[in-house]
Amino acid sequence: MIGDGTLALKPLVVGTVLAMALVTAIAKVGGFWLLRRLEVSERFEAGLSVLPGAIVIAILGPELAAGGPAEWSAAGVVLLVMWRAENILLALCSGVGAVVLFRAFI
């Protein structure tokens, strides 16, 4: 183990994270390489542009459906921030902070 405290790093965990990062990078670079060699229609390009949002909804939707008042209130914060700022990263970060605060107080 690297370090002796609570935040000690296990070599297996570090290796796993690094391997996952490498596979992710290879998949991304491979996707860009493949798309450069293909003729992409406007419809396909439009589908790719909404894919990140669809993935976020697919991951967070079931959690929200099973959630309580804290999660639904945080979803409201996300909608409000997205409506006002039009920045998905800011909205998601606000939602994470809001759900942590709401769970602590509700």
C-alpha cells in the first residue's frame, strides 16, 4: 500500500483506474478516427450531439424516480440553473451540491 493513512492507495485500485482511463482514451480516439473516415449525415450528427444528455438522463433518471423530496428538490435546482445559465456542467454541479445539502436538512 502507498501511504499509511485513511487515504492510502492500493496498487490494484490505482492500476484498475489507470487501465479504465486508458480504455476510455482509446475508445474516444478510436471514435474520432472512425468518424473522420465516414460520411456523416446531418441526422446522425444531430443524434450524436444529444447523446451526452441522453446518457446523463439514463443514469440519473432511475435514481430520481426512486428518490424522495431531497432528490426532487435538487432536480428543481438543476432545471433552474440550466434555464438561467444554460451551462450543463454548472447545472450538474449545482444538482450534486443541492442533493447533498437537501439530504442533510430534509
